[in-house]
Amino acid sequence: YNHNLQRTEKMQIISDLAASVAHEVRNPLQVTRGFLQLLAGRSDEASKPYFDLAAKELDRAADIITDFLTFAKPEIDGLHLLDMSKELRNIEAMITPLASMHGGVLHVDVQEGLYFLGNSSKLKQALINIVKNSIEAIGADGRIAILGTAEQGDVVVRIADNGVGMDEEQMAKLGIPFFSTKSKGTGLGLMVTFRIIEVMKGTIHFVSAKGKGTEVTIRFPLANNNETLPDEVPV
Ligand code: ADP
Ligand code: MG
């Protein structure tokens, strides 16, 4: 299923709202998390799990706000020459603990030297949203594979899982604000992901089968690593 990455009127309303609220909420969250950590250090062992839970929930709130903010202000400061193999290895380190917590196995296989123009932190946000969806889709014997290759002038990243999968109707709704089938879902993750990939001149493509799994393919135009680049290419 191919998604055309265009903004709807509904999205514009959300982005205006998000920009005004997100900044204000983010700071108190960070301060609270800091004090929580301080208190955890002084508490008895029996209370530790509760501090951990509270911190995790604060992190979840912060992630949601990050997604909102990216949508509200999607402009990327600049595009840099990135190596996808490095980017994917960083993401692997971040996401492996989360995958194991859900009883899943994450496998990353990436070719060296996949250069393209992008923004590292935004790419991270986009890819983590996709991999998180895979983690949330898998059950017992869950497997997630991330492959990075070069194909026909593109850097290609494939993220495949053997999770619950989707039907055509579900796939058509991907990226629509608030579309979620999860009790704790926000339905913002893919909306933001699509936007980030669009700004980086990439494409995203989903193949899925209900009960079998999902494969997401992302492509960015390959760049030459000896290409002389100004430090920042305005978007
Ligand atoms: P959220 O994760 O908060 O629900 P997303 O925008 O990230 O919001 O995803 C929207 C919906 O797309 C999910 O609720 C789920 O139904 C579906 N989805 C996305 N990725 C997958 C996947 N890998 N496997 C199964 N369903 C998926
Ligand atoms: Mg999600």
C-alpha cells in the first residue's frame, strides 16, 4: 500500500494546537523526572519498582510530546551526510532492551557505508516509531529484523516483524492522526514518521498480512561520501 504524504486540514489544526502546548508541558516533565530519580536514590528497595514505573510513564509522556512537536514544527534545521549503518547500530542499542522486555528478538543486518542526506535525531525518531510498532505487534516467539542495503541508487531499510499484521482497511488509515488500534496508543507515531521521511526526500511502503506480520520499506536517495557538501543544506 502506497501512502501519499500530504497534509490534511485536520493535521493543520493539530499542529497549531501541539506547538502551543508541547513546550510548556515538556519542562515540568523533565524536572519531575529529575526529582523522582533523586528520591529513588534515597528510597528503600521495596519502593524502587514504583519509581521505575513512574519514570517509565513520564518517558512515555515525553515521547508523545516529541511526536507532537515534530509534527507541529517539522522543519529540519539541516540535512547532513549520514551513514545508515551507523544510524541503525545506534538504534539497535536503544531498542534491543525494549524488544527483549516484550519477549522479542531483534536482528540487525546492515551493509557498511550507506550514505544519504538526513537528520540523525529525526531519523531516529522515525525509525524508533516504526520499530516500536513492531515490538507492540509481536507475541510469543516474536522476531523483528532490520536490514540495511543499497538498491538502485537508494539506501533501503526494511523492518519486518512476525506480529499481528494488518488488513487493507487498517493500512489505508496509517498516518491519519489518532488512528490507533491499541488501548494505550496515540495514533501519532506514523503520522510523524511519514512527515519526517517526506522532509528527507524518502519514501515509505508497507506490506502486511493479518496474522502473519508486517514489512516496512524505507528508501532515501544514496549520496556520495566524497561529495563536497556545505555543512548544512537548508530544506
Ligand atoms: P500507535 O502505535 O499509537 O497506535 P501509530 O501511528 O504508530 O500509532 O500506528 C497506528 C496503527 O497502525 C497501530 O495502532 C496499529 O494498528 C497499526 N500498525 C502500525 N505498525 C504495525 C505493525 N508493525 N504491525 C501491526 N500493526 C501495525
Ligand atoms: Mg506507534
